[in-house]
Amino acid sequence: MATLKEIAEKVGVSPATISRVLNEDKNISVKEETRIKIFNIAKELGYKTIAERYLDKKIQRKYKVGVVFSHSEKVELEDSYYRSIKFGIENQCKKRGFDIVKSYYPDIDDSTTKKLHRVDGIIAVGWFTPAEIKELNLISKNIIFVDSCPDEEKFDSVVVDLRKIVENVINYFIKIGYNRIGFIGGQDTAYDGTINMDSRESTFREYGKFKGVISEKDIYIGSFTTLDGYNLASKIIQEKNIPEALFIANDSMAIGALKAFNENAINIPNDLSIISVNDIPNAKFTFPSLSTVRIHSEFMGIEAVELMFQKLEMNREIPLKILVPTKLILRNSSK
């Protein structure tokens, strides 16, 4: 790279004058033609100011980001919602040039912990206990939560408004004319055994009771898997306790439930209308095709990486909360 002395020799002024002009010192007075000549020769020789060199150094820096999932890898394999979030994170990290250290919280070992302590920030996917959040915060102050918002005054987060989703589905069923609405859902269980009631369940209980369309006997809770969807639907059939409509917490459970209802000749949607959440790729290919609330889960992962980029590159301190929009997709499993 050229030096100030080399530029000064070509222009015919002192190196100090060259430095002050290139760094845009407003207190120096030079002819406009001299100023233009200085910039042209500096560009020709490839000279860069201290500010430009600092910016280049920042751009060239390669960040390392820890991506921590609250669930196990097995759960992820069964749930395309989490797979889609991970896909969005991985692709956007690649575009931003971020290195990734991935870990599934239930399976974190000493070697993974050591790697996490060397990251520039953490993207935490799922629901974490206060103790787990404290551990993550000791590793890095740059944390982005996806699919949960433990403290919007302290952490960045990317979430969907699950409460609004539940209320909209209940309102839709009521509009159709249903007075008895059931629910199939799951619960998040941390590695230490702590159980968190899912907001879909809590909202369903609260809002459904307010609207006068639910009963405790029509609420079935298991885990967020296809198998539990099948087993809980089978229990509904065995108990001869079929409501007019059924809201199911995710598409994976709904696919299992559809299988159970089809095996027992329950006509969907004539005997029972079903709406679930996520709109995974298989939802349109079930029999009947599944009515569901579309969540842009891949976009959630992308936005989490962009929030991390802002924190690392711009040192942003004000926490941001991004609410990703959703849309009710009506197919053949509901009237």
C-alpha cells in the first residue's frame, strides 16, 4: 500500500497536508484542484485512511455464533417446524460469513461448553428455564431468543403471537357455529424436569372459557409428536368424547390425530372439524388436507441471524422483539 510520503512527492505538498486532506480535516485550506489531485493519486496508488483500514478489518472479521436448541435432536427430526428454523439460521449464517457452533441443550457436554465460551453471541431456539438462561447469559451477553421471549427488556427475540393464533381459531370456529371446541396439545419439559405450560394451551383455556365454548374434559395434553397426536385422538374416540371442532397445537400432532380418526371412520370435517398450527409441507397432502395456521418458521431463523449481525457489527444495546406474521390456511379438514 502507498505511503503519505509517496503521495506527497507526486502532488508536491507535505505528507501532513496529504494526511489532513484525506482524513477530511475541515480546518485545512487547500485549492480545490489540489484536493481533487490528492484523492485521485491516493486512489491510483491504493492508499487507505486509518478509518478505511479499520472498516476493512471489521468487515474481514469472522464471527462465531453458538446456536443452542432447547429440544433434543430427536425432537427436531420429528418436527419440521424446528428443522425449518434451523435451516433459516444456517443459511443466513452462511450468507453473513458466520461460523456456527451447534448444540442441543439436553446433550451439551464439557467439550461443547468450552466451544460455546469462545463464541461472539448465542441464538437460543425454544423454551429455556431461568437457570438455563442464566447459564447462557454467563457465556455471552449477545443472545437472541427464537420461539420464546423470556425478557423483552433484556433480550432480543423473534416470536409469533401464539395467543392471537388461538383466539383467531376459536373465533373462526364460533363463526361457523360450533359451541363445543376441544384441544390437543403438548408441554415443554426442560432437561431438569421443569414443565412449562404452552401458551396455546393456556390461551385456549382462558379465551375458550371466556367465550363459553370449552370444557376441561375436551382438553388432551401429551408431547408435541405425531405419535402422541395419534394416541390422544384414539383416547378421544375410546371415551366417545368427540367435540364439534378440534384445535391441535401443531401439524405433527394433527397428522397423527387424522390417522386415528380415519382408522375409526370419523368423517372429517362432517363429524369433526380440525385446525392446527405451522403449515408444514405435508399438511396439504394429508387426507383430508389439513387446515392450519401458517408460521414463517424459516424467516424466524433468518431474522434471528440479522438481529445478531446488528448486535455484533453495530453494538446495538436496545433489545428488539420481532413478531412474525401468521395466516390461517383453510383446507378440507374444516368446514
